[in-house]
Amino acid sequence: MMKTDIFNILNNLRNQNYGELKRINTNSKLAACFGLNKNGQLRLSFLSSLKPPKFEATKNIGIAQGTDSANTNWLIFDLLVQGQENVFLSFCENLVESISYTTTEEQAFSALKKQYAKWKALFKKNSDGDIPKDVVQGLYGELYFLKNFMSPKYGVNRAVRAWSGAEGTSKDFAIDEIWYEVKTIGNKTPVAKINSLAQLESDNEGRLVINRIEQMADEYSSDDDCIKKIFDSIREKIDDETVENDFFEKISETGVVTNDKAMEMKFSVHLTSFYRVDEAFPKLTRGNVPFQEICDVQYALSVDSLKPYEVDFDD
């Protein structure tokens, strides 16, 4: 209900005057309004009889607090930069949802503080200019794999913990005694690039995961057509506060989540394939490069030639 309210308000903003806010149903002691401030920036505000706790602003989100002549206290969140409107919309949805069914203003403000602390990390990481398509495509592929394969098998909380995000580890996912390295390539791309000797090297058996995808027009729509939808879906399923914090921290380091153009880029997954990576798999490692002077190598694997190593996800 709350998502629909905010989306409808957003879609009607062109017909609103600057400074006009519309009430949102919160099922809470706090009242909430969403709309545009006098500068035409997106605004979410909460009204209360109690004085709100202090919230720390970022360079992307402005925060104001005060009391009006009727002794009503207000807490305001303004989006200060362009190109983050859709991320700010998810932020607003989440804050409103966080106070639903709280029975006191104290409980509602406590919930707001917890949720804002998570989102603040995202908005502190500002992406400058366009993000390269291969970076967007890579993150899309990892989140698609996390949502549709790792989460159903291991549970969303364990799947998030297993994901390295932008931490710079050699494997994208590691859980129990198995690891997964995810490569996302164009539907007709013949090769998958391996970026280092360590990427497929391990004492444990692992899986090379290859997503074949196609970039789609803006009008294309599906449940998993962009990073924003997958991000929101994963976030909503996490039921552990520590894991949710971990997820926000990992994804904030990518720099993608605060760029609406990157978050809304449309893709369609044609096929996801899995390959057993063991001693027999064709790979370069630090142990089989013949010259010790060579400290690192990038190489490409012919995807069609990997058919003998293909397995099911659960194998």
C-alpha cells in the first residue's frame, strides 16, 4: 500500500506546485508526507508531537528539523542531487515501511534511526558521471545469481554473507566448502574473461557461473529486469539486521546504487550455466604458469568448449 501511494505521488509530481506535499498512510503515530520542496527537490517529511532525535545529513540528503507555531515537530529528508531519484524513492518507501504498526512515536523514531543508518552509507558513496556498462552488467549478474540461485538454496541471509560484493576478493561467493565465480556476458559473446590467476584457483572445488544476458530497451519489464528491482527484492527478504547492514555496506562500495541510470538499465537473462572447476578444469593458476617471473595473467575461456564441465547448480 505504501509503495503504491509513493509511486502514485511521484507520477503526479509534474502537476504539483513546488512546496506541496501529500499525506502517506503510515499505520503509525508519526504522520508522513511526500512531495517537492520549494526548490523542486524530492522531500519526505515526518510530523510528530515529540521532538525527533538528531539525524546526520550527507552531501546527497539534506535533513532539517524544527517546530511550527502549532507545536508540531517535523523531520525532513530532501534529495539534494539529481540522478538519484529512484534510489531516494526506495529510501522513502523503506523509511515509511519501517514505522508501520509502531504504537508509539518513540518506537517509530527508533525504527527510523536504524533504517536511516543503513541508507546513509549508500548516499555517502556518490557516483561521478556514467558508470561503465561492464561494471553495471557485472553487478547485475551477481545480484541475479544471489537472488535466484544462492538465496533459494542457502537462504537469503547466508547468501548475502557469502557474497563478497566489491570487497576485492578473488571469488564472488564462498560458502561452506564451495565457491562461485560469476561471469556475466552478452548473449552472443563467445568468451568469458578471467581477470587473474587467483580467480579460478583454490584447494576446494568450485563453480564458474556464466550468465548470458541481453541489454533491453527501457520499455522492457520483468521481475529481474534491472539492478534496482533485484536490490529491492533482496533487501525486502532479509530478516536479520546485521545481514541487512552487511548488504548495504557491500553494495554501497560498488558506487552503482546511487546512479539511477545504472540502477534502471534493463537486461534479460537468456541462460545461466554452471561449470565444475576442479583439477581437470582448463585454467591458469600460479602453479601451472611455467615462468616464475610472471606474477599475474588475464585470459579468456571459450564458452562453447566448456560443455564437458557443465553441471547443474545443485550438483
